[in-house]
Amino acid sequence: CKIQTIANDTFAGLDTLTNLNLENNLLNKVPTNLPSTLNILYLNRNQIVALGENAFVNLVSLKNLYLDSNKISEVNKLAFNGLVRLQKLHLVSNSISSLAAELFAPFGQLISLDLSNNNLKAIQNSPDIFSSMTSLTSLSLAENGCSSLPLQSFNHLQSLKHLKFDDNNLEGLIGSDNIGTLFAGLHKLETLSLSKNFLHNLPTSIFRDLSSLQTLTMKSNRISGWNNGLFKQTSALRSLDLSDNSISLVNSSSLADLSQNSNFQMLDLSNNPLACTCDLRWFRDWVNQTRVDIANVDNYVCNSPNVWKGKPFLSFDRTKINCVWFNLYFVVGVSVASGLTVLVFCVIIYKKRWWILYRCYRLKNCCVVSEARYQPIDYQDGHELVFDAYISYADDDYKWVLEQLLPDIDSGELSPGEPFKGEFKLYFHDRDSVPGSSMISSISDNIEMSRKVIIVLTEKYLSSARHKFEIDLAVMLKSQGVIDDIIVINVCGVSFACIPKSLQRKVSKDEFLLWKDDVDAIWLFKQRLKAELKRMKDVTEVIA
């Protein structure tokens, strides 16, 4: 029969009824006025769509309640009021999508709860939702597509022995649980099923509190390996199912904890893409020697390399694979990689050699106090100055500097009795450098003892790493206020694209001197250079 409705007085007088089976009917709601003496109630495979407030309030003796395969989508937070003696609740294959925080409050004696095959994609953010069920030993949340729940959800289930969480989407939750909060406190848990959860990353601490775990099932995931120590705390583990994953290599570190576990009895690695290479030799030898039952090992098949693809795993052993060439390739590969690394390192060191030498020199100066090389001619903001300007030029431009730049500008002389008749004290490397000093110390010290830096731009100048370093150092010292300014002289009409970026802004603003071999142009050039050398520091000026 297909019962659709039940009258309120249908069970009147049945004062000793303890077991009532109403399966396979067309009931669309929970009948009222059911005998309060009931211990077991079957309402499976009906058309019930909702569990309203106080739906079972008078069933104070009920121990087992079965509501599987209905159409329940709504469960009132007070639906289970009165079920204080309930021990087993099955709500399998319904459409429940949410659980109220107070829903399970009456279930202090509940032992088994099955919520599998519902629509619990996300359990609301209430970490205490299961906290009242301190007697619960079995919980199933399988086949819900669940991807989100509070990490502390199970922490109060101190009596839990069996947890089934298959066919969900827990990779994000478990993969990010680096301290093992999800299963924390489940010291009595004996079986844990996490199949079909898209698992890839297994944090080392995820099973840290599962000291009583005996059976762990993680088949049909995307696991390719795990860190040594994952099974360190699962000393009671007997069976591990990792079939249908992405495991290609198993080595001594993978099975270190399991091999030392005297309780461990069964390992299933069926349908994994094993790579039958030299790296798998240890596992192949272990299979021959271990007392552990390797489930379905007769059906294991090599997935790679091509020479072994499709062949039985048990036909693979160290006598049938030549690892000499592999080792040779490995050594050659490592050698080539090391050589390339050293080469790249050397190239970088070479390109940055001036800056490296400069930093070493500055570091040395922090530790060793050197004597001053010159007597000061001026002080600026407490900074000792010796030269009005430091001339930075290429060796090939020595003649131009000597014949065109220094005359009428420099106050010194190159040869006795042949003064340049200028009014500015310029640092000219071929004349003023101190014999025996390093190039880096000469550049650094003398730029810092100059008010300004004159850069003589030519193609030869720009091709030198040393002069690029001088430019960068000058720009840095100007930004720090150590020198007043940088005077750029474009001698050969160097194109804008070839000018270093650190000077392009200055050139684009026409803040440079252009040299032309013409009598009037030379006179104008000298006047502008003198004006630049006399111009005092502009504290608002910035070199990009």
C-alpha cells in the first residue's frame, strides 16, 4: 500500500508499540500523535519535504530514526526537540543544504549520524555545530560536495570512532590545514575515509592526533606523494588505501614510518602511474621483502618509461634495468647545470664588479680610519671639499680634455711653468691620482671630495663599465646631497637613445653643454661651463 495520510487517532491504544515501519509510502510530512513508546521509527522512502518545529517532540523513548530517501530540504532548528534518548539518526539521500547551529542540541546520547548524499556544500560557520554529541561514535558526511566547514567542527567529538567524508571537495580545506586542526582531538578515531576529495597536498600535521586510527582510505584523489612524517603519529594504523591516485614514485622516506609500524598490515597502491625507473628500485625490493600485504600487486602496471609502459610491475626489478647510464646522465646534468650556474654568477659579478668593489671599499672604510689625502679648501654642510669638480672621461678622450677643457678653466698645471690659467680646481685623473691607490678608492674618494662632477660624454666613454659606474655613483651621491650637481658635456653628439637613463632627464631638459669645434661656439662653451661651476647647489634639484 502507498499511505498518503495518517489520522491522528490511528495508533490510539497501542501503548506498548516500540517498532514502527512506515517505509515506501507517500507521506509528505511526519505523522503526529505517534506512540510515545516507540524505540525505532522507519520513515524511509516517503515524500517528506520538511521537518518542522517539534516534529518528534513526544517520542521521548525513540532510539533509532530513519528518514533516508525522502525529499527533505528544510530542517527547523527545533525539529528534534524531545529526542533526548536518540542513538541513531539517518538522513541519507535528501536535499538538506544547511544545518542550524542548535539543530543537534538534544543529541547527548546520539551514537550514529548519517548525513550522506545531501546538498551540504558548505556547513555554516558554527564551529560548535556538533559539540553537543559527545557520545557520537559514527559520523558520515559523504557525497555532499562539501568544500567548506569550520576547521574546529569535529574537535568536541571525543568519542568518535568512524568518520566518513568521501566524495566531497576538501582539497582547499585539508591542503591549507598546516597545523592539523580539522582532526585535532579525535584520539579515538579508528576509521577515516577521504576518498574522492580532489586531495593533492597532505600537510604533515593533518593526522597528528589520530593515535588510534586503524583504517585510512584516500583512494581516487590526486595524491602524488607526501612528506616524511605524515604517518608518524598513526602508530595503530593497519590499512592504508591510496589506490587510483597520481603516485609515480615510492621511496624509503615515503614509507619510513609505515615500515617501522608493527601494526601496519595492508597497503593498496592499485591504479597509480608507477614510473619503473631507477628511483623505484627501492620500492620494488621492499615489495619482495616486506611482511605487509600489498593489495592487488599482481595487477600493478608500469606507466613509464616507454620501454616499461604497460608491463606488469612485478616483472620490473633491478636486474632488468641499467642505471649506470642514468647515473652518468645525472652526473653530466648536474655538472652542466653547475657550470652554467657558475658562468651566470661570474657574468653577473663581472657586470657588477665596480659596484661590488665600491661596496667592499666602503665597508673597509667603516672598519679602518684612513689619513686624509688632501688639505681641505672648503667645507660644505660639514663635508670636506678639495675640488670644484671631478672630471670623468674616457682614456681615449685624454687629449680633448687636456687641450680643450682644462685651458682657461683649471687653476692647476700639467707641466711646471705651463699653467692652465683658470680659476677652478678640477680633479684630472692623469694628474691628480695618488700612485698606489686602487681605482675604486680613487673614484670614490675624489668624487666625494668634489663639489660637482663633469661627465665628458663620448661613444668611447659609454662603452666602458668603469665610466657607467662613475655615472651611477655620481647620481647616487647627488641624490644624497654629497655633491652639488652633475655637468654633462656632449662632445661627439651622442644620440639621446645611447645616453644612460639616469642622465636622460637632465639631457631632455637641455641641462647639458654641447661641444662644437667652432671659435665662437668654444667661447660660449667656456662661459657656460664657468657659470655652471660657479652656480651654487640648488637643494630642490633632483636627478632621476
